[in-house]
Amino acid sequence: MMDLLKARPGLAVGEIAGEFDVSRIAVMNHLRVLEEAGLVISQQDGRTRRLYLNAAPIQMIHARWSSEYATQWAERLSTIKFIAEATARGTQPSKSNVARIAIKGRGKRNGKG
């Protein structure tokens, strides 16, 4: 249902119900849950109820949960980049330099860098 609303904002309840092989009541119950969760916004248009996706709660959850992991992967990619560049120059990076790069990245995540 959320994919439908993303692709076609302002669909009426009946239009959404027509896309599923379940009763209209089942669709309305599901839409009610999505509305209560703040993921769907409805707007009365005469006798028709138009529905719109509200992606803000999903974006907030994504940002909260993925930012920590993104930082970890960015640190690892920086270390790999450092090693690859040193190898391309024909030099072997020392273990202390690699460790220093990794520690520097961790310090930034903890607000120390």
C-alpha cells in the first residue's frame, strides 16, 4: 500500500482496495494502522478520502539506525583507500600508520577528532 501511495499520491481508498485481493474492510483496517503510525496521511475530498504517503517517520528511523553503521563502514573504506594508495605508489604502509588511520576515524565518531 505504501508503494502504491509513493507511486501515485492522492489515491482514494477504493482505488487502493481495487489493487488487492482482500476485502475493502481489510484494506481500510490496514490503512487505519498506517495512519495511526503516521505513515499515511488522509485528506477528505468531498465524499472521497485521498491518501498520501508520509515518508518522514521512515527517514527518521533510517537516519537513527543507519548512521552508526555508515560511520563504521566509512572508517573501513578510508583504511582500505589508504592501503590501496600506498600500494599503488609502490610503498608498503606500516602497521602503525594503518592503525593510526583506524583510530583517527574512531575518534571522530566519538566526538574526539
